[in-house]
Amino acid sequence: MKRLTLFFRKPDGNRTRTYRLNIPEPVDNINPTELTQDMIELENLGVIPDGFEPDEARLTETNVQILVNLIE
């Protein structure tokens, strides 16, 4: 299973707040330049709460292997 997580950050006094947008099963061959532009566009369209700015994008892959399944 793949998941693309977009991180947006906002300074809040002495700390930084984080807003995450998770996209399950993203397309293959993600272009970092286009992704950066897309994150900025999400901010411009108001999809992301006010004050948060694009920061980081992470692609996470998880593999699950069932070793025992006693109850079916």
C-alpha cells in the first residue's frame, strides 16, 4: 500500500503547527516539480487552512504479510 502525505506548516508562537493531507494510492512516477506546484495550488484554492504553507511531501509504502490467520 502506498500513501502520499503532503505537509503544510504554520508558525504559532513558540511552536509550529502541521496540517497533513493524505492521498492513498497515488500515481506512480510522481514529478517533484509538479508536486510542488500542486501543493502551492492547493494553498491558493483554499483547500489548506489559512496561514499554512507547503513544506514537505512524503511517499510511504507499507507491506503487510499475514503469518497466521486462525479465525476466517
